[in-house]
Amino acid sequence: MADYYDRLEVQLAALTERGAHRRRRHVLGLPVFRILTERVALAASALIVAAVAALVLAAGASHRAPRHVRAVGGGGPAVLRNIYPAPLPPPSGRLVCDSPMTAPGGGTTPSGEAGFYAVPPTRTEMFLTARGLRPIGAGDVYAVWVLPAVQTASGGYQLQSSAPPELVGVIVPSVGTDGRLRVATLLPPKVNGVYKLLITIQPHSSIRVPGAIALQGFINF
């Protein structure tokens, strides 16, 4: 009988030990699994946030870039992007000057308008539209120039003979068979004052001085 009770006690002890071991595995294993799961979820969330932020920044940059002057190649003339037939974007600030653009010698064709808007703190945005311009050959370009001028006592304008013309940029793509262009761009910071504004036609290989004038007008801002 004593042997029977001894065997029963050993069996009870073994069962108790196995139960305790199972409880330890349940208690210790579950929190570790939860911790690992939470860490994986946090890492995935961080990657998603970073990817979304990068896409937003890239979209914003691609949206802003076409409105500004940019250089062609290394140190070449700036490009003024012709966005026609797309509409002009809304201006960034208040209107400071607008002027009609007319053909030299008079006439109603071609014609255009130039508007200038303040962009805080010190920049100016130019909106340029034209119609009736003639298509040009592959070797020519339309270019935009400003010639420093002064306002006379009578309210008119005259050029400063000693001041050289300044190239604002070449228009790309060129005018098509519809004869229209639309440009919205920031002017270089140094362009500020009274000028004669020109749209000219000239060889792409020689953009040192204004070529044949297609449209002109005086501006003051």
C-alpha cells in the first residue's frame, strides 16, 4: 500500500509540473508575440507615411516648376514656357502694371497683352498673351526682351540709349499655326522699373541682341 501511495504522489507531482510549464509558455509567449506584432505594425506605418510625404513633395515641385524661368543647358538662355492652349494660372499677387502689345508701325495683327503682378517679398510675375503671330522656321525662335527706359515729364516713355537690352528668355515651344502664345513666369529679380517690352524673331544660334520685332509695349512697375 505504501508503494501505491508513493507512485500516486510521483504521478501527481509530474502532472503538476507539466501544468505549470504549460502556463509559463502561455504567459510568456503571448506578450512576446504581441510586442513583435506591434513593432512590425509601427514600422510599416512609418514607411507608408514617408512614402506619402515623398509623393506630395514631388507633386508640389512638378506643379510649380513650369511657371518659372529656367535655363537651357549650361548657361544658355532662359526658357519661357508657352502653355497655350492651356489657360493661364491665377496670379500670385496684386496687379502692378498691364500694357497692350502692338505690332511696330501700327496695325491690329499681331496683338497681345502683358500683365505684371507683385510676388512677395520682392519678385514680379509676368503674364504674356499674344495672337496673330506667324509660325517660324526650325532655326528661329521667339524671344522676350526688356530695354531700360524712362518716363518723360509729359507722361510718355523713351529708351535709355546707354543701357543695353536684357534677354528675359526664349519661348518654347514656339508658336504654332494658330499664332497664339501664353506665358506665365517669374521675372529675374533685377528686372524692376520702366522698360520697353519686346517679342522678337531671331536665329536660335544668335541671341545677343534683339531681332525683328513682332510685338512691343512699354511697362512700368
